[in-house]
Amino acid sequence: MTLEDLLPPDLRGPNTTITPIAAGLSGAGVHRVDAAGQAFVLKVAAESESAEDWRSTLHIQRLAADAGLAPRVIHVDEPRRAVLTEFVADRSFAAFYRDPQTHEAALTLLGRTVRRIHALPIPGVAPMRDPREFLTQLWNQVLSGFPLPGFIARAVERVLAEAPPIREGALVLGHNDLNPSNFVYDGEAILVLDWAAAGPMDAYYDLAVIAVFLRMDGGTCLRLLSAYEGKPIAELPKRFLYMRRLAAALAGAMQLFLACQMNHAGATGAETPESTLSLGEFYQRMMTGALKLGTAEGQWAFGLALLKECLAL
């Protein structure tokens, strides 16, 4: 079987080209397909992903696509767990967000987009997602024994020791990985990729993830939540503030796990919060090519930066 066999018959032929794009954290293979004068994205599930989880993700992805929140699903090969979606040219949400002239419009669009995601119905088969439990598992089992700077333990253990403020609203269908690398901005709307972690979740978690990765200060967070709620928010809720710390700790721990998987040696003993890159400095190094994600050193630096950010929240 070839990758072309996973395409619908009308897209197969001598002029069809299939180019690898990336392999996500799940191990799924992602490819660009050019055929019949059009471009598509083919995602093939990793062997380790269960059929049940794959079907749940596909169901949620279709809900999102039908609502205009994800690229349109073109074809599904269920026996081989492959999904073909339309290719959407990215006009860079990051540039839209960073431009002072369009920053507020980008922030408003972001809040309203998350609100639309949370308005999707929660499928009965969608598994519960608990980021606190996942962080506990990463910290106590996966990262146990991996040499880490002392400030990393302080950041993670502070979050785990903290009693989460009581949740007041109902659970929503959360994407649960709303970092900007999963955004495609087509010039009008934000389409969201990679729904593998989606499931019932506290609404503040998606908003907190966005706030961490986009390095939002308190005022920007208030405007994000105001756009999400459709009304002015005067004070950041305590549960949102907790979720922001939790999101930073979990994201950082996940990056350190990836560095460990890539055989990074771990801490040398010289790492301190003062000597560690801030999240903004890490992004600058990544933009210049001095650090690259997908490498042990890049994942290590990203993890440290996120956990340094966690300590400051």
C-alpha cells in the first residue's frame, strides 16, 4: 500500500505529488498532496493511536469543519485511519496579532473563535481531559530521574500543591492545545488544526493556553476574555489565573519530556531563572534559527522558558 492508495480515486494519477510536512507529537504522519490542480493535507494516524480515539477525534474534527472552525474534510479512509482535508494557505495569525494596527482586531477574532469552539456539542464518546492529572503523571513518572534545574521543580510543585479555584461554569468542548502553531489564518477567519486532544474541559483552559503562548499581560488577557464573553470583564477570574499557571507548567513539562526523548543530557547545574531564556527571548532565537523545535536543545530551551514563565505568573 502506498500513500496514494489512501486518496479518493479521482485524486490518484501520475501528476499527483505527496510531500511530507511533519510528524506531530502523536506520531501521525502529515503530508501535502497536490492533485488535480488543488492542494490537500493527508494525515495518517500513528499505529499507537487506538481506533476508538481516532474515531472520536475525527468526529470532533468534522463538527469543527462543519462550523467553519477547521479545514474541510475531503475524504476519509477509515480502515487505514487516514483523513484528507483541504489545504488552507496561512496568512500568518502571528503577524496579524503582532501588528499594532490590527492587534485588537486579532485579539477580538481570537476570543470569538474560542467561543465558537466551545459552543460545539460535546460528543458522548469524547474522553475527559484533565491537564492537572496529565502534569502529575509527567512529573512523577515520565520526568522522574531526568536531571532538571531546581527552579523547574519549584514551578511544577507549586502548581500541583495549589488547590484549583472552584469551577463555576459548565464543561465545554475544549481543543486543549490552542497554541498558535495550530492556527491557520486565511485572512478572515482562524481555522484550527490537530484536534487529537479535544474533549470536555474547563473553558478557561483553552484561553489560558493562548495567553501563555502569546505572552499576554493582564490587560490583554482581560480583553481576550471580554471578546470571548461578549461583554467587558473588569477582573481576571481566579480560576483563569490558576489555569494559566497550569497551562504554562504542563506545556513546559511536555517540552522537557520531548527533550528527554531526544536524548538531551538534562541540567548541568548551572541553570537558574536568571540564566534561562525568557519566552520572548526563546521566540527571538527561534526566529533567527539559533534554536529549532524538533531538536533536543530547542525543546529543552522551550521547556525551561515556559516554566520560567510559570514561576512569574
